[in-house]
Amino acid sequence: MERRPDAPDRIRVLSIIKRLHIGGDQVRLLSFATAVDRERFEHVVLVVQGTDEARDATVGPMLATYRDAGVEVVVLGREIVSMTA
């Protein structure tokens, strides 16, 4: 399907997730990220925490899976600090 010349720019979507290990939210996000219409949407996944080799060894990393699927991923590599304490 060809884009009309008067069609608006792609809609920008940012998905934010704490970390990318194998889990329900991560699998659902990967499913969405690979199914989204890339002609209509510019989708980026933002990962707050960086990779953790010890955690990834037990629950598995998914960063490579996202990138292999062509999903744009940005890793901040920050720890989340609670503001309620």
C-alpha cells in the first residue's frame, strides 16, 4: 500500500519498560513492536535499566531478540529510585 502525498508523518510511539529479561510484559511488548504498522508508526522501546549478566543468566536476556526483530531499542542503563521513601 503506497502512502498518499497528503498523509501525515508517522505517529511516534515510545514504550517504556524497566528491563528486558524474559517475562510476560517483555513478550507482550515484543509482540506489539513486531506487529505495529511501521508505515504508520515510528515505535521505539526505551529500557530504563541496563543489562544485568547475573539476572539475564537466570531469566534470559531479550535485548538481542528485539534488535534481531528490527525493533529500535534505547537502553538508558539507570536504576529506578523510589520517590516515596
